[in-house]
Amino acid sequence: MVFSSTLFLFVYLPIVLFVYYIAPLKWRNVILFVFSLFFYGWGEPVYVFLMVLMIVLDYLFGRLIEINHAHPEDAVCMKRARVWLATSIVINIGTLFLFKYLDFVIENLRQIPGLSGLHPLGLVMPIGISFYTFQKMSYVIDVYRGDSHAQKNYIKFGTYVTMFPQLIAGPIVKYKDVDRQLSEREHTVDRFADGVTIFVIGLAKKVLLANSIGVLWDTYKAAGVENLSVTGAWMAALAFSFQIYFDFSGYSDMAVGLGRMFGFEFMRNFNYPYIADSITDFWRRWHISLSTWFKEYLYIPLGGNRKGKWRNILNLLIVWAVTGIWHGAAWNFLLWGLYYAVLLMIEKLWLLKRMDRWPRILRHIYTLVIVVTGWAIFACDSLGMCMTMISRMFGFGENGLIQTQDVYYLISYALILLILCIASVPVVTELYRKLSMKVQRVLTPVVLLLGLILSTAVIVDSTYNPFLYFRF
């Protein structure tokens, strides 16, 4: 079940909200937990049992870590705490590896002479496993560090892991950020209204914008990247760049809005990344919860930038290799991660100080060219396709600068491309903020109702409603 479906919008969500708000406060976590398991099980019922098992294990590991941490003077107890932490991390990463990466490893081992008899297991990857695995790991690490107390109530911990607003696509919520909210959170009309506003904006971004431009990327991809002209290749890459931004940020906004409807505050996951004027700035604005997670739980523990230049370079390579492969079990994702590792190192060690003297428009163009090229790497299904796509973008092909169909698509998509460009920058938000409160109170419900009606009409009328991060 996805947020941008009539089943979710007009059946599931109203039922959950009704039951949630008529129930006493003490029962609301139970209701969220049960309905979240139902939400997850709607798509893959068998994996509900896996999720419940993993919740039980990390609940127990958290308790065991805290019990042993209560005796810091006892070396044996501290060693046990480390063992329980390590066991939890191994189980979580091992489960993720089993479902997401094992077949990829087997397929590559089959290329080695003598190992061609190996066969992939063909396991279906549980939806959202990359997201909720990181959330569970943040819990046991936070407890080990003393940043949070172990949760003694299984239902509260289960609610944290399974909460349907951000279960399958984030934002990745660290346990210490919602620890208090699991026990005490505010339910007010204003907060609920804010949640509805954010949700509908996210829905419109996903359905009206991402889906509209996604058709162009799919059209070019179906035609074969080897047949693209330079203009066609850049249009295809730009289409995917817009699609993935409005698709993922729209879904993240819907998650934040839903969380607020239920009294939770989640991190906003995007901050207009396409206005960035460096790659460093871009990654402060894109998928903020993932960048923050890797910085706090991997980069800093590895030593960050505290152990000299060469160790810092190694740490960046490790973090970005993991970031790339986190997105998918394929070589192009690893290449995408290393691509950004190299660029960020160049900026960090040499380029950023020099870029301060560049005109802002030049810094912005530099950033967009690199980011769109990166999305071309990300979007392809194989390294071969990736290399072909990049070569076409930079003029290494036999199809020329522009083809007839490129002109047709430019004209056909001119309006939506203009809207996407405007929506990618904070100009509309700034204009809205300058309106008087009286005008805002009248305009907001009208715009939201129109957005909901148009989004619903598109969902009902169209069969094209992909979600790019659904399997991450």
C-alpha cells in the first residue's frame, strides 16, 4: 500500500485516524503498532513475521546492553554490553545482506571459473528494509552510548520501528529523536492542520510533478540510451533528476505530515537541494536523514577528519561506498557513491576555497551539471548502460546534437519543465510568507483542496504511479 493510492487516502488513513483519536491516550501506541503491521503486511504478509522477530531481538538487546552498562566499573559487564551491541549489529546487517545483497554477490562470484554452479536464492527483498534496519541499529547504538535509555515497553519500541508514516521510505528516524514522543506527544488542531498541509503538498509533488516528468524518462529509457542524441541524453537525465527529487521529497513530506497528524515531529528530509552551489551544499540538502545517519553512526566513529588527511580520505571513501551500495545491490550504485566521494574530497581539500571567488551562477551551474550526471549513473540498470548514457551526454555517439523527437519532447514538456524549475526553488514559499495572515487563512484551504482533487483525479485516471525508493 502506498500513500498515493485511493485505498490509502480514502479507506486506510481515515479509519486509522478515527480509531486513533477516539481511543484513550494510553492505547494510541497500540493502535499505531497494530495498524502499522497491517499496513506493512498488506504488501508482503510473510515478512511481518520477520519484522516482529527483529523487533523482539533488538528490544532484548537494548535491555541487555543497558543492564550491563549500569555497572561501568565492572569490566566484564562492559564487555558483555559490547558483545550484545555487536551481536545486534551483525544480525541487522546480516539480515539486510541476506535479502538485499547475497544474490548480487552470488551473481558476481559465478563469473569466476569453477564457481559457475552457484545459484542465486531469489529471495524477495522486504519493502523498506534498508530504512527500518538503520532505525533499529540507531536504537541499540544510542542505548550503548548512553544517549537514550532502553525502552522497557515493547509496544512503544514496536511503534517506533513499524510506524507506517515513515516505515517504507523514511525519513530515517533516530530513536533518541522520538524517545520522549513515544510516551508524551501533543495532539492539537493546529498540529493536525499543519500535518494535513504538509501531506497534501507532498502528495501533489509526487502525483502531479514526479509522475508527469517520469513518463519522459521512461520514454527515453525504453527507446534505448544508445540511440540518444546529446540533447536527448541530457533531457532524459534531467527528467529523472526531477522525477527522483519530487517523488522522494514528496513521499518524505507525506511521511512528515502524517507523523504530525499523529503527534510526532520527524526531520524534514529535503531543503531545496537543486539550489545548492556546491556538491558539499547539495548533500546538506538532499536526503538529510540518511546523510546525518552516516555521519553520526559511521563517519565519526571511523575517525571523521580527526586523524589526518589520508585517514579522512579513506573514511570518506568508505562512507560513500556504503552510501552508494545502500541504495541498491548493483555496480552503478557503488560507482555513484564513489563518484560523490571523489568530488567531495576534491571540494574539501582544494576546490571549495577557490569556488568562493566564482560568481554564484557559475557555482550553481557546476553543481547542477555534476548532480544531473550523477543521476544518470544512478538511473541506469547496469554499468554498460551507465557508460553509454554518460558517453551520449558528453557527445561520444553517432546520433548528433539533437534529433526530431527531442524537439517534440521539448515542446510537449516545456510547461511541466517550467513548473518543475519553479517548484525546485523556494520562490513560491517566499511569496506565500509575504502574504498577510488573513489572505493565508483563505488561500491555504482552497489550494490544498484543489491539490487533493487534482491529485486524486490523476491517481484514478492514470495507471502510472511508480515510487522510486519503494524497494530501498
